Amino acid sequence: MRVVLVLTERCSGALTVSLVEAMIMANYCHHKAGGDSPLFEWTLASVDGQPVLPFNGLPLAADCALPEALSNSPIPATEQVWVVPSIIEAVSRPERIVQALTRLQPVVTLVQSHYQRGGVVASACTGAFLLAEAGLLTPYPALMHWRSEASFQQLFPGLRTDTRTALADYGRIVCATGGSQSAAQMVLHWVAKEHSEALALEVAKLMQVDRHPTAPVAYAATQADAPHNDDKVRLAQARLRERLHQSISIDGLAAELAISDRQLKRRFAQATGLSPLKYLQKERLKRACQLLENSRLTSARIAGEVGYQDESNFRRLFKRELGMTMEHYRRRFSPRISAAD
């Protein structure tokens, strides 16, 4: 399998290095299992073939220029995977993201050409912005680091996002979420696809990473609210957070705020992207996660603390929304459990 790692100024150098190291480990495991030839071969390519300076300040040398990888490779485009880089600006303001995408238009054009020739294109983390800019994600949900999702939705309102899946293979488009394990998970996926699940498991053991990673939504469960300028909605959010343990009427909340129920729902959705009820559910789950992380309260007690008298109903909601049980979440994220272990 030929992988072209696309390099740009201010890209994620850690992602590139992690991909290379994961492929080296995969080749090692394949060789130890009796493989005759490496599973992976790779090339590092920049637009002009010159070294680039990632945002971590550690230079990366390119093996060739991207146009060379596009036209001169002895390997057909249909057998090449191009991995587009993550961009640091994607965690910044939307106007800075637009500036970065404008600067990266030569890369976008070359990636489009590779795809049009039948090649496979992959992204990890905020590389999804480049795929969207290239017009390659129109039919597919985009995966990225949860912190960049709001900006992505603002810049590409017609595209869908997926915060519940760690990796998605759409055939000739592969998307992985962000974080330090995204490179490993991408390589493990290719090992399973090109060789076997058994070999992928052996590579995962060698790298000491989970073969099936935690759902990305779990990492974002306790994030703070996004800022906005609607004072009335901010007050409504505060009232909802104060009453998580109570039965709450949205009609009653609207009356307290001296606006109509319809007006509250409309303004709430404009400011937060959520309905008041969906926001209330999110905050109840957030509070439950905080209690699981920082207390030893039972699941039944936690359910009651966030307004659910029926523990089984809350357990089902928790697993559906976060992709794991309450016990799994506590084992995974509680510093108290980690210290005890």
C-alpha cells in the first residue's frame, strides 16, 4: 500500500510522524508473521518539494513535490492513499481558518486531481476542512476533533459532521477523528482491511493502543458552552443548569424570562444550535459525567442528582449518547479510579 503524506506549512508534524511510526510497526508485525514484503510504503510530499515547518517548530523534509507524486509515480493513482494534513488554524476563529484554506488552495487543487484520477484521500483531525474545501465530503459526514466541529459547521453549513465515530471509511474517502490516537487508528484500519483483523490486533498490542477506541463524543461531554451574545438565552441556560435535579417546564421558563415559548425556542436554537430540551439533556449528561469523574456516588444517586428518578432510563440515555456505560465512563476518566489502580 502506497501512502503519500501531504506536508504543508503549519501542519501537524506529530500526526505525520505518528503515521510513519505506526506504519513501521505494522510492517514489523507483518514481517514477523511471515510476510514477504512490507504492507506499507510511504512518501512525504510538499507542494514544492521543500521542507516545511509544522506548528510544533520541528522541520519535516519532503521526499518530493506533490505534482511529482501526482504524475511521475510508477504506482497508479488508484493504488495510492493521500493523507491530507491537519491545520492548526482550525481550532481558531473562522476568519483565520478561511485565511489558511486560501493559503492552501494549491494543495486543495492537487488533492482534487488525485481523487479525480481514482485515488483514495484520507484525513485525520482537522484535515477534514481540506477535504470539505476540495468538495469531497458532500455525500459524507466529516470526522474531526470535537473542538473544531462548531467552526466546521459554520464554514460548511451544508455538510454533516459525526462526533460519535472514531474512523469512517467511505470507500475512496477515509476520515478519522482528532487526538493522539488518530494516526494509530487509521493505520490499524488499513492493516485490517489490507491484511487481517488478527494482524491489526497484534499491531495494536505492540503500540499499546486500543484496537477499538473510545467514542469521540465522550471526550467532549464536559466541554464548556460556546459563547454567544444573547443575554436572555444566557439567563435561560443558567436557570436550566441550576435546576438539573428538578422537573423543568420550558413554558414556565419562558414565562420567567418574560418571552413566549416560541420566541425562547427560536432564540435558543439561534444562539446554541440546540433546543432548550436538548440543551437540558446535554447539561444533565455533562453533570453526570462530572460526578462520575469526581465522586464515588452510585449510578442511582447520580441519576437522581440530574433529574432522573428512573435509573434504568438514564442508563439507556447515557449509553446511547456517549457510547459507553456509566461504569465504563468512570473507569475511563475518573482520576480517583486511576489513582486507586
